[in-house]
Amino acid sequence: MKKENISDAVIRRLPRYYRQLTDLCARGVVRISSHSLGQEMNITASQIRQDFSCFGEFGQQGYGYNVEELRAEIGHILGVDNDHHLVMIGVGNLGRALLRNFPFSQTGFSVDAAFDVSPNVIGTTVNGVPVYAMSELEHYIETHSVDVVVLTIPQDVAQDTADRLIEMGVHGFWNFTNVELSSAKADVKFENIHFADSLLTLSYRIANR
Amino acid sequence: MKKENISDAVIRRLPRYYRQLTDLCARGVVRISSHSLGQEMNITASQIRQDFSCFGEFGQQGYGYNVEELRAEIGHILGVDNDHHLVMIGVGNLGRALLRNFPFSQTGFSVDAAFDVSPNVIGTTVNGVPVYAMSELEHYIETHSVDVVVLTIPQDVAQDTADRLIEMGVHGFWNFTNVELSSAKADVKFENIHFADSLLTLSYRIANR
DNA sequence: GGAATCTTGTTAAAATATTCTCAGACTTAG
DNA sequence: CTAAGTCTGAGAATATTTTAACAAGATTCC
């Protein structure tokens, strides 16, 4: 039975399923039951079936799931076959590392442009992505379709920059700054990578293990 | 009433409290009630009080919380005043970006060394951190105290490397590779930064907003 | 083809997490 | 000093998430 509102907990597990299924594909596994998938992932079979059932019926009784088919379904749910357009704001060490290493295309994103304030990088390209001056951002957004903006900028300009972009209609932010961004508009989505938060939870857990 | 087992959900909120309190400190705010803190953070006052009560009684009826004091308490719980030792394995674009930008010392970590296989970086220093050959890793770990290892290496060597290190007594991993690491030992803690998972959840949410 | 075995999707139960409520302690203002 | 107002921490009530149970469909093996 398809569900209307999918909980955040479920959504956050989807990429992990997708990864595992990609791996199974690569290993040539053709079919898998929720039970064995659960064993591999250290998740209960119940949870897996419950999760999948939010989106449809992908399995067959007595057989299990076809790995390739299930992978495609979850990929589709996550939007890996979309053609989302993305621009990066801030081409410092982190921004450059992402442009060079991260497989954007495998996740359904094409990186069209990057922006920075530094004359050192303006006019260059990083891994084929042209770097423009921040002053050109407004015009760029108005004349191109941009689904997601990656924020790898200093934290003191993060909220202001986001506000400007939201005003121009951007509704997806991949935020690497150490601040909690927010918007009055409910359909603007923020996804944060908070390095410090992550390391601090590890700090807590190794001290209290 | 202090609790014995703290849930993961609570632990993951602590760094956010810490960040907000740091900000309040900087703004010169001396006291704050759970209610107003909740308003600023978009969290219910109940949840805040419930969370804090897992660790002790930090507030005062009729007054609220002393910002500086509460910040210190939470910092202490998270271990920002610890002196954890950390080494980085893999000095590619991402590793370098972290070494250059991430404020390790503010989170209670000192970065003592980095390791890589590439002759181009072995023998250099990045932001004051010496880069050694991977072949020296074993000896280094045996002769130094290492609490956390940062893994910024290719995913195909991630689990093997982790296994070697666990064998040598490392029990904290900050994992940036796109694989799920695991260990039979329960006191080994993994904290993952899965970039792709993060972007995929954003992809889902902008498509289903 | 038929019996035994699997395995799903769903519903129910159990476990967790969040929110509500309120007595009692403290603060502030007069 | 007193009265009115504020705010915490704890316990109770909800809500959500996870796990268990199971009927029914499908597969496999003989």
C-alpha cells in the first residue's frame, strides 16, 4: 500500500538500499530476499519490507526481489535518473575537492557552473566547470534553470546568500556551512553536511563506549 | 534524572545545541529559557528540557539556563575539552581540504599525522601536518596514541584498512568513503559522512516537495 | 501435478521518541 | 516582605518507528 507521507527515517535509508543493491548488481546477484538483504545490511527484514511498501510492491512471494529491478525502482524514487541542474557557490578547498571527486552525474545532477569572489579562481575551470564571479550569480540564476545550490562558503555569508537565492526561486540547498539555514517558504529544502556535528558525535561515542 | 543509555537522537542534537549556545554567547546573551531557545532552534521547549535532563540538571526554575554555563556543560559532554589524537589516512583533494579548513582543535582533536600512498605528497606537510607513507602506518599506530582515524581513501581499500587499524586498537573512525564499515567489536565506533546519500535525500525531497 | 518450502505485504504489537501537563522552586516588581 | 509571574524537571500521555506475526501467493523439487 503506497503511503502519502513518507517519514524522514525511511527516506534516509533509501540511499543505503540503493548502494547495497548497486553492490549486489556488481557482484552478479540476481535475486534477494528481504531476509538476506537485511543480514547484509544489519537491518531487520521487517523494516526493509515496511520501507519498500511505502512506495509500492516490488517483490514477489516465494521469490524475493529482483536485484536489478529493485535497484532501478529505488534509483527512480531517489531521482538518480533525473537531470537536476546544480551550481556551486564557493570554490575553496572543499568546493574544489567536491568538483574534482564527487560523482555528481551518478546521482542525477549536472554541475553547470561555480561562483566565487576570489579573482584567483574567477575565469578558470575546475574539472570542466567554469568559475564565474559572484556578481554574475543573479543574472545566471535568472537565465538558467537551477535546482540545487551547493554552499561551500564562509558561514557568515551563508544565510544572506541563501536568502537571495530563495528569492530568485532556488528551492534546494546542499549546505556545507556550519550554520542552520532556514526559510519561511516550506518548499525550500535544506540538506546539511555538518562536519563538526558529525565529529562531535563521534567524540561523544568513543568517550562513552 | 540522569539516564544510563542515551538515545542516538539525543546525541545528534547535542552539537546543534552547542552551536546555538556558542552563537548566543557571541551575541552576549547571558540567560535563556528552554522556550526561547526552542523558538530560535525550531524545537519544542519540552524536547530541549527532556534532552538536557538525560545528563543532569543545568537550569534553574524561574530563571532558565545560564548560556555560558550550559554551553560549557554540553561542550564537556561532547568532549570538546578532551585532547583526542587523530590521524588522517588519504591526503587527496578531500583530505587536504579538511586539513586546511576544518577546525579540529575546536572540537577537541589534534591532528598528529597523515598517511598516503602517493610519492607526490609523502614527506610534505599540509597545514603543519606531516604526511607519511602508508607503509609507516602500522609502526606509527603502535608507537603513538591514536583515538580517531579519518578515512578519506578510495572505497575499495576502506574496509581492509579499517580492519587493520581495529586490530591495532583504534576504535574511532570518521569515514568519508562511500561504504558502510563494520566491525565485530562493539566498542569500535564509526561515524560516516556519506556525501552521496545526503545529496540523494535532497534529490528526493526537492522532487516531492 | 502436488506437497513442502519460501517469501511477500499487511496488520498488530512492542518499543522509542516527542509532546503535554503540572507541582514546586525561583525570580522579579512593588 | 509579599504576591504575581516565570520556568524547570519529572511523569503521563501521544505519536511515531520498529519489530513480530501471519495469511496468501509463488517457487521448487520430486
